[in-house]
Amino acid sequence: MKKYIFSTLVTVIGMSCTANAEVLPQPKTTGGMPLMEAMSKRCSQRDINAASTVTRQELSDMLWAAWGITHDGKRTVATALNKQELEIYVVTATEISRYSAEDNTLTTIATGDFRNEVAMQGFAQTAPVNIVLVGDKTKQKGIEHQCYAAGAASQNIYLYCAQAGLKTVVRYGCDRDAMKKTMGLDDSKNILYVQTVGR
């Protein structure tokens, strides 16, 4: 009886956790601008229109470029000893959600506009999308390795945006204490960088 109750509880918890998960469009992993051309166009841009939008397809493609799964469970960026310590969160005007590459979903973890926490600059506080790159110390203790992985993911976002006609810039400045509270992150998680995206 106890085993049945426990099994039912686990099932109910699992259903509640996935109930608010949005399945993104399948990422497009072929085509696009030639790599060398995208590299030549890669740049930081802050003149992002507050009224601009990023489509769900673009967001899916961008997140896959940053932290997607390619072959044999590997990621689109290298991590030291394949620790895969990154977590990626998406902040919009209406919510904060966590990206899962395994099932290509975004799961809402907080509702509301928290862009003032993830940005200290005005253009980023009104941009349609901010990507938060987080390192998990339980998987990779070395901050230098976490920062390398986040930098590689950021560069992939830059390259994707260059070929997709989007504007982006990676930033360090944010209210980490407020973000950790809002996002429910404990001390095992490092908020490394935030990357702003729009048009």
C-alpha cells in the first residue's frame, strides 16, 4: 500500500512539473548562413527595439545552438570532462523559464516581468529576450571551467543571431541576489552571464 501511494505521489508531482512545460518547435539544425560569413557578421548590438519579438522557432534554434544535444548525448559546446554543467534560463516580459534540451521544452519557473533583475542597462530591461547562463557547481566545481562553457554557449548564440538577423550582446551586470531568489537557485548554482536578444 505504501509503495502504491509513493508511486502515485511521484506520478502526480511529475505531471505537475511538466504541466507548465512548453514544447518548442523542432530546432532547425541544417542550412543557414555559411559559418565564415556568420563569424564575419558577429557583433555586439545594444540598439534593440523594445517592441521587437523573437519567434518561438528562432528561440528553439538559438537554444539548441547554445546548449543542444548533438550526438551520443554530447552538447553543441564542449565542457571539461563532459560534465555538462550549464543550465539555461529564458527571461521575457511575462516569465522566467528553464530550457531542457532533452525534450526541447521551456518550463516556467516564475511568472511576471523580472527583466529589471537580469539587467542593469535600460535597453536590456526592455528587450524581448534575455538568456541566463548558469553553472552547476555539483557537476563542475571549477569556476574557470563553468565560465569557459558559458562563453562557448554565448558565442554560439552570437553566431546564430548573426545569421538569423537578430541583435545580441552578452552582459555580466545583473542583480544576482534577486535573481537567485526569484529563480529558486541555491548556493550550488552560479549565475555567470546574461545575453540579451532582440531586433
